[in-house]
Amino acid sequence: MIAGYIAALLIGLTLGLIGGGGSILTVPVLVYLLRVDAVTATAYSLFIVGVTSLVGVYPKYRNQEVDLQDALLFGLPSLVSVFFTRRFIVPALPQQLWQVKGYWITKSDFLLLAFALIMIIAAFTMIRGKKAGDESFHKPHPFVLPFLGLCEGFTSGLVGAGGGFLIIPALVLLGNLPMKKAVGTSLLIIAVKSLLGFTGDLGHQVINWGLLLTVTALAVGGVLTGNRLSREVPSERLKKWFGWFVLLMGCFILWREGQAIFLAGSKK
């Protein structure tokens, strides 16, 4: 529990510093340290990341590090998509999906594995992507960001992630936003979308409010600290840190879940 609470501070610190990654930490922390079921953890993650991002976005808005136009173009389709996914698609998934060598892949296994694979793809995009804010880039067609918002909303709704690790590459590489402005814009989108997505779970999940609010309060303390630290770090360095962080977390979850499936199959 103590390790879980310390990690909750890191969730907020990550959100404040790089505008994403909070949910990448939240799901593993809830599942592996605080022993929350993976499906329930995806719901808790939306609330924790949503509240923390809402607190963290105000200082960035005050410093003119939020692009409201891109937030609207990307965020509204994402809102619709994440709510629909959490309300209808996730509850409809069966508990047991398919068998591998006599071992049943469950809904929880599938969500964590999908989470890890998406993280790894997004990480390579950021690490190897083109330079943020390059003026030789042009703004994308007005329908590109809404389409990406729909895709990102479905993905983050499915795996319970706020989506910063997907939103930031889209805003930096396709929206041509400087990294620091992409961070602030990402926090605004994450805050609204995650809290709306959580409302889709209220009728399907039993919520341990004591645990949920404790982790959220610690994460809020972390995001305020992260906001201050982010002013001292260059944008390009933030971008690389973000990519490597996501890659490491994705590989860890993939290894952990793959090992569990392999061991279970060997026993059978």
C-alpha cells in the first residue's frame, strides 16, 4: 500500500511534467501494487487522471500553454467515442475471450496486453518522430484531428487510459504544436474526457471511494509539483523523456502479462 501511495505521487508528477503518462502509471499501480482488478482499475484510472489533469491544466492555461482550437477539434469527437466505448463496448466484452494452449485469455488480460502494445507504438512515434513545432509543417486538414480524436477516444476508453501518450504525438506531429503547448492542450482534453468516461462506469462498477480519493489526492499533489518542474526543462528533452518512459512501461506490462500467460499455460 505504501509503495502504491508513493507511486500515486509519481502519477501526478508525470502528468504535470509531460502532459500524459499518468494513466500509463495508474493502471499498473492499481493492478500490481494496490491489488485492484484490471477492469475496475481502468475505471479508477479515468477518475484519478481526470481530476488530476483538471487541477494541472489551470497553471498551463494561465501561461498560454493551451491551444483551445485544437483541444476542441480533437477533444469533442474523443469525448463521444470514449463515453460510447465505456458505456456499451467494454461491458459487452465476455469475461473469457479465447484459449491459448489451454489457458483462457480473459477480458483483464486482453485490456492490459492491448494497453501495452498501444504504448509501445506511441513511444516509437515520439522517439523517432519529426521535430516538434517545425515551421515547415502545415496545419492538417480540419477533418484530420476530429478523426484522430475518434480513434484515440475508442482506444483510451477500451484500456482506461487518459490518452496523453496518444494525444501528444497527434498534436505534436500532426497538429504541429510545440511540445509544451501540446502538454497543456493534452491535459485539458484528458481532464474532460476521462471524467466523462468514468461516468460511463458508474452503473457497472463497485467503487471503493476511500482508496480512489486517497490515490487521487496524492496524484493532485504530484501534478502541482510537476507543473513547476516543467518550466525548467526544454521541450525537445521532454519529448524524448516521454517517449522512452512510455516504451519502458509498455515493455514491462507486456513482459509481466506474457509471463503470467506462459506460466499458466505450462502448468496446464
